[in-house]
Amino acid sequence: IGHAKVTAVCDAVRDRAASVAGEVGAEPFVDVEEMAASGMADALDICTPSGLHARQGLVGAKHGLHVLCEKPLDLKADVARQLVEECEARGLKLGCVLQRRTYAAARSVARAVHEGKLGIILSASAYVKWWRDQDYYDSSGWRGTRALDGGVLANQGIHALDHLCWLAGPVVKVEYAHAATAGHRMEAEDFLIAVVMFASGARGVIEATTCSNPPLCTRVEVVGTNGAAAFDD
């Protein structure tokens, strides 16, 4: 963006912070608290492993910085709520990177749903059948862990899950769920299937895996009494 400038870069690995900072003409830091307190920035962009997001966002918010956070907002709902409440209390902007909400077709269908043009929403379902080899999970110590990665739903499936909530409202009940570590050496799940009920009364299936080789398309569907739509990839 023309009017935005990267002024500071923080990474726990000093050499990596210095390298990226050098590329963009910024000041390197190894401590997020020190960077947030430096007065060098108006906003904090968080691109760290998932389990650190809200904690680091809270550091920025407490120093008066707006926060843009990679998905998901956090792996723990209570910590994510703390970040939301802190930003609201301070009048700060808080955003989560869920870019499907910017796609023209997705926005068009969501608008039609919210205006009632599809009638009563009966179902909203998502299928995320991707492939990740073992090298992917072995490439960094946080990948595949419960504490920092969260598994296939929180990491890979989160965009499709958000898309469903956008169309049918938040999930109010999980009627069935099965999660398993099926195809990789990792702590969190690499396969998950669930049947859920949304606030709108619609029901849906969420299926996510990184065990599908070859990978299949990512599909999101919404079905109403007056119309239906589907997104493939």
C-alpha cells in the first residue's frame, strides 16, 4: 500500500530479523514487547505460529497498536477473546487475515444469503482435502503441534470454516466429530470430520485433511430453499 511503511521487524532469531529488516529498510528486534514499546509503529502485523497470535497481539494492543493477525486469531478461544476485548476497550482496529472475504464471487453470494435471496439456509458444508508430506511437518518445530499449529482444522481448514460461518452464522452445536492423526508423525490431527449446526439453523459437514494424495479441490457449498451455490478452489 502506497501510504504504508514497514518500520520494524521482530523475530526470535536475531539473524532472521536482521535479514528481513535489511530487505525492507526497517529496524530489527528480537523482543516483541521492546518493538511495540519503541514508538516506531502504528500497527502490528503478526505472522508467527498460530499459538502465539493473541498473546503477541495483546502486547501490541497494550502499547496502543492496531493489530492485523494471520489466521487463526488464536488456538485458545479465551485468549482470542482477551485480544478482542482489549482492542475494543482501547478503540483499536483488530483484523484477522481471512482473505476469502475479499473475493468478489464470495462477497456476492454472501450478500445474496444475508438479503434472504437464497431463502432459508438448509446446509453449509466444506471439504478441504489437501496433501502435506512428512517433510512439511518436519521442516519446523512448531508444525503439527497442538500448542502452536493446532492441526488441520485450525491451520489448513480455517479459511473454509470461516467461509461457512460467514454464510450460515457461527457454529452453535457440534453434533458429531471425529479427529485422528492418520497419515503423519505429528501431535495434532491431520484428519477431521464433523457435523455441526449453525446459528441460522442450517446444518453442515466439515471435512479437512492433509492426507489426500493427490490433493482434491477445496469445496464450500451453501444450499437454501430458493437457491444454492458452490465454490471449488
